[in-house]
Amino acid sequence: MVNEIFQIEWLANNQLFSKTIWFKDNGSNLVHIKFHDFVKGDTSIMGFFERHILSVYIKRQVIAFNVQVLKAKLRLNLYNEKSANAVNRKITRMLEYSKQLY
């Protein structure tokens, strides 16, 4: 699964949605995971509020993906007990930050 790209694309209401995940070997025994969320549509001019809503949506998607990756690593026991506690606190902070956006 190293050096693989998974992409999901769909169309709805003249909008193109694309979610892409890259798994890339970083030279050692680790894999670098990158997430990209892309939306393109008919409307090219948006007001401040629409841009703000889009920005919040993208931030929440990235946070949700990062939380899922951290939880998967916890379930796979990739962290020792001390690090696992720190990761759980980090997940809690990320979720609180996500709730406060908007």
C-alpha cells in the first residue's frame, strides 16, 4: 500500500467533490499519509461568508482525518503507554478546536 493514491470523486448540483489520500514511503520504515479535499463548482465569485464556511468545512475535514489516523495508530498499539496518553490529550484538543470553529 506504499506509494498508492486513493481518490473518490462525485458530482452534485454542478459541483465536483474530490477526496484524495496519498500513502508515500518516506525512506525509512514509515509511511507518510497526506489528505486532500477539493471542491470545484459553477460559482466562481463567493462572498466573505461563503469563503468562511468553506474554510471551516475544510479545516474540520482535515481535523477529522488526522483524528482518525491517530485513533487507528492507537488501536494498532503503535504508541507506548506514556505516548498514548499524550495522543489522547491531543485528540481531545483537536476535537475541541473543531467544535469552536465557526
